[in-house]
Amino acid sequence: MLFRKRTLREVAATWIDQVQVLSSSPFAVRRVRQQFRQAGATVPQRAQAFHAHSQYEERAFRYLLCIEAMREPSPGRYYLDEGSLPSWRRRFLLPWW
């Protein structure tokens, strides 16, 4: 159904989830980005699975997916899209890149 009425609980849960993603630690974002760079996962052919070591890394990873700095060429495999980083840096004023 296209226009389904959502409950207040569903709306609040979605909002809280988005706030948690967007409040990710800059240090965790930098760590996740560095992990993918060190693994060479910067092109679709070298995509790899991601396993977070903490909730901060999980949030940082979800944030990178949200702003499309991480791509998923196949299910469960991700790579860091280095080409998109300069435009995201300008758009969102990301000081930790």
C-alpha cells in the first residue's frame, strides 16, 4: 500500500534510528574508512564484507552507506567509493575526511 498510515511508534523508531546514524563519531568514521583503504576495497572488484567491532563503527558504517560513500555492488559486499568523497566533503562539510 502506497500511503499507509504509520503509528507514532514507527515514526519515532525511524527518527531515532536516523539520529543515531547521523550522530556517528568522526573517529569511528575515519577508522572504518581506513579499514577499507588498507584492505584495498576501493573498487567494486575488491569489495568485502564488513564486521563492526563496536556500536560506533556500526553507526559510522551505516552513516557512510547513508551518504553513499560506501557502495554495495553485491549483497553483503562493500567498497569505499573514493571518487565520491570530495563532493561529499563539500556538501556536508565533513572535516574528518
